Amino acid sequence: MKKLICKAEYCWLSYEPENEVARKLYHSFGFTETGDMDGNEIIAILKL
């Protein structure tokens, strides 16, 4: 596997509020909800 160096500090994603499976999965990886929305989707962020 090749290692890539980048300067990213955060990774963010969004998911539909009713998608409980996605919410649990992302939270298990350490994502936290920001309180913001992208349209109808919840935004979550992970500090790298």
C-alpha cells in the first residue's frame, strides 16, 4: 500500500437523519455531528 502525505486536518461527511446504521458506523470511527445540515443531511466531522 502506498502512503500519501497530505495536510488535511479534518474529514467530513453527511448522512440522512433516519439512517441509524450509518450514524452508528460513523460514530464508531470517531465522527461527531457538527450541528449543521447539508440540505436534509446531518454533517459529521473527524479530526485526523
